Amino acid sequence: MPRELSFGPVKVSTLPMRGASAVAAIPGGLLLVEDDKGIFRVADGRATLWAGRDDHPALGDLEGLASDDTHSTVWAVAEEDGAVIALRLRGRSRRPTLVGHLPRPGKRKNKGFEGVAFMPARLSPSRRASLVVVNEHKPRRVQLFALPALTLTHDLKLPGSLKDLLDDLSDVTVDPVTGVLLLLSDQSQRIAVAGIVDQKLVLLDSYDLQLARGEKPEGLDFRSPSRLLVVMDDSAKLLEIAVRRTRTGRDPA
């Protein structure tokens, strides 16, 4: 039976760095992206550079960041050239490895890749562990690439209902319980919940973030099944949103 997501209340706290374009929750802390510097690890109220352009040039042009469900690998995606970098989360050596490059969607110049999420095989429509990647605009696009070869399995256009809600795509995460996608728009200050049905995106619900005009929510990730994190590109604000799931008899298709 399908489950419906509901959001709130929201806890607001302050990060030890001013702004982040992506977030990945890991045991004992967070990983945050500062676009041109790299990945910072936040723990015990401090932020330290964890992996940067000195470790791999692509880490100086990041927008997307995600950890796998076992917290053994971190996946990072470069905005401009679509480079996918894998980093080891366990052990002392991060060993950045170039996995490949993602093809740009559409036929004209666009704003690039803005977010990535890991989707385990048990939740994936292809039954293969995958990366879910969003392209910001022109076109707004959601794509699934099966690991380890980054094989494109789903190239999903936004239907009109999602386009009306999301002026751009800033990030994506996967609900760890149901597998539905949470799509974030910084311009709209909104999260849309979408399912994948027959190679198409289907709008299930939406949630408006209570932010001041001009604030830019750029990254999101689940800290736990009941806690969703949202970070801002232009401020140190961190939102922690309670998430609940209720069973519903309606068919999401």
C-alpha cells in the first residue's frame, strides 16, 4: 500500500560555514560542498576541508554530493563537465576515483548538473544500484544512471504539474523507505515529491519551505528516515525537517 509523506515541524540551526550547495549525512556528522573549494566535513561544530581540488581537479567544480546506503562511498558530480568522482568514506585514504562523465541532457547549452542522490537496488526501478542526477534548467531533467558503469536507464522530463511547481532543480534525494524522489528548487523554495511510473515522473505532493525572500535552498539529504536536512547556498542556516509517512489507499499512478 502506498505511503504519503508529510513534513514538519522544522528545527533551524547554524552551520560553522557560510553556505553550502550540497549536503550528505554521514555517521558522526555531515559532508558539505562549497562550490569552488571542495567537500568539507562538519563535526563537533567545526568544518574542515575533507577533499578538494588538490585531491582531484573535478572537486573544485562540485554541485552534487551523496553517500551510499552503507556509508562506504561518497559520490560527487561536477557541475560543468559531469565528472563523477567516487571517494572512500571509510579508512584514512579517500582515494578519489574518476568513475566517468555524464552526458549533458538536451541539445543546447544549459546550466549544468545540480544534484545527485544514491538509489539502492531495492528501491530502483531498474533493480540496480543507481545515481539519480538532476539538471538545473534548459532542460529541467531527472536521470538515473546504473552503477558501476553509469548506464543511463531513465531520462525523465518534468511533466507540466512539476514544471509549475519547480522553476529550477537544485538537488534531489531518495526517500529511504519508499524510494520516491524529493526534488528541490531554490528559485521556488519548494520540495516536490515524485514517483517514477512507467518511465515517467508523477507528482505525489509538494512542500513549501518557510524562508525569507531571496534565500536559496541548494541541497537536501535524509539524516535518518524521519529527518530531512536542507542547506542554503547563501547562509549558514540548516533546516532539519521532521518527516512522517502514513499509509494511503490511493494508487500513486
